Amino acid sequence: MSAVKRALIYCEGHFRDADGKTAHGLVRHTTRFEVTGVVDSTSPEGDAGIILDGVHRGIPLYRDLSVALEDSSSEVFVNGAAFSGGALPSGYRDAIATAMAKGLDVVSGLHQYVSDDRELSRIAEKNGCDIVDVRKMFSGLKRFYTGEVGDLPSTRIAMLGTDSAIGKRTTAVLLVEELRRRGRSADMIFTGQTGWMQGWPHGIVLDAMVNDFISGGLEGAMLDSWRDESPEFMIIEGQGSLVHPFFPGGYEILAAGRVHGFILQDAPGRKHLDGFPEFPMPDPGRVVDIARLMCERPLIGISINPEGLTAHGMNKACAGLGKRFGVPVEDPVGGGATLLADAVERTRDG
């Protein structure tokens, strides 16, 4: 699947919630696929970009899979939803079978591998379809950490979050794009399956790997990035949260990445951790303090997810966090990543 192929993103029931984050990422950015449409019968028809965040992207939202398969001339069927526990719902399994019966390849990032399903594998073989289980590609990666990453001249910035599914990858992508617009060389080091689907060349799928090899795998991705591109900046995508009981993540990124600073992603309007109403959102200061202790490097900026906030609430949150932490604060999706890019450049240039 090296050439860019036309991809239909299936996100039934979830394009307008956090479980649709893979679909969201692919609608906003991918060089691996040409996105021909998104399928979700619970969303309104129209432009998927406008439905997602108000930006026209020329990607139709279909409410019927059969119509989408007929209209889109797609070559690949991509599972665009991520579910707690990583299981494949029966409805999604049926949709995969339907797509392969039409000759489409399948790409899925779930923990449950499509290729391990005997019936689906038979359908794939019968119709000449490839099945790509993204997490499976990285599950056998075994590389021990050596510390070589500390010798790389790149400035390495970690994206951390107060919660999962809060926008860490999206901010990382927008930040890399802004740095490149300024003529700076930058690469995103992906740490999840969506980053691979977006076409970023260097990274791992952290939660698919044996723990002993996560730090080494992450280091290897950064060494490969330097060998291939020699970027001035490496923005390391965050995973989960340092304080989330179900989706932990971040320690290996801070330690193995030998970072020079970190950016915090927060959602001031979110009341509780994603999927866990019994756990209130943590105070961002708690996450910042933990991160500082772990890496002994500074917080350089805060990225805001505006969900649940009015324009006034957004401005108030940005002003309050900026005053409290003394760093630039902005909503990259709504207003661009200019302030965060300024902060990243200052980290390198002084």
C-alpha cells in the first residue's frame, strides 16, 4: 500500500464524538490516503470537514454505506473509530465484509485484528483484498534503548495531555505544519495508529508493543527521522495522560525522548475524563508538576481544546491559563498554532 489510494472512512455512530478521533485525524490530514468520504448514519450529510470543525475540505459525509461504496470509487476501507478495549463491534465487522465483497482493502487500528478473523480472511482472499492491522505491524518491534537519541541535534518537544482523546495529535500536526510554513524543518514522531494512517514516516504504535521495547522503539523512530530528514524540530505525539487510570501514557515519551520541553493539551470545558464520568478532569497544574519532575524540562505552551466552551469562555480560559503558567495559550484548530510555534522556535533559538 505504498501508493496513495482512495480511502473511505467508516465511522458509524461516532463521527461527532471522541471515539471518532481516527476519522477526525484523517479528515484533517493524511498523505497516505486520498479520503473520498466518511460514513456515519447518525451524522448529517454534507462536507465532513464542515461537520467536524467548520472547515470545507470537499469530503462528503454519507449516511449509507452502500451509497458511499457506489459513489466514492474507493480502493480502501478504513475503520475510523477507536473503541475502549479495542474490540471490533459486530456492525463494523459486517461493514468490513461488505467492503471486501466489493474488492476494497481494509485498514484497521484496533487491538482486535481483522486478519485474525477466519471468515473475514476468507472473504479477503476470495476478493483479492489486503488487510492491514496497523497495531499488528508494530507488535513485534523489539529494540532496546541505547541513549543515542541524546546526541541528536534536533530540538524535541513532547505533546502531553490532561486526558485522552483531547487533541494531542491534532496539535502536533498543526504545529509541524506551521513550522514548515516558516521554512523550518520539522517532523512529527507518531505514537499511535492514526499517525501511521496519516502518513507520518517515523514513529511507533506505543500501546501495541511489549513494554520493554517502547523506549527503544521510540528512540529508533527519532534516529530514523534524523537519518532521513535531519529536522530541526521533532514534535512527539502524546498518548493518554500521565494521570489517566485507564489510558496511561507519557513517561516513555518524556524519558526516552530526552525532550527539551513540553506542551500541554487541555480542555477546560470538559468535566470528566474521557469515558469515565466518575473521574473529574485533573487540574492542569498537577500534570505540569508531574511532567516537570519526570523530565526536568519546562512547559513551553498550552493548547486548548474548546469543547464545551463559548467564545467568551474560551478567551477567559486562555487568559487564565496564560497568567497562571506564564506561557502562550491558544486553540490551534480554531486559530492556528502561531503562538505555540513561536514558543518552540524560542526553545531552539533562544
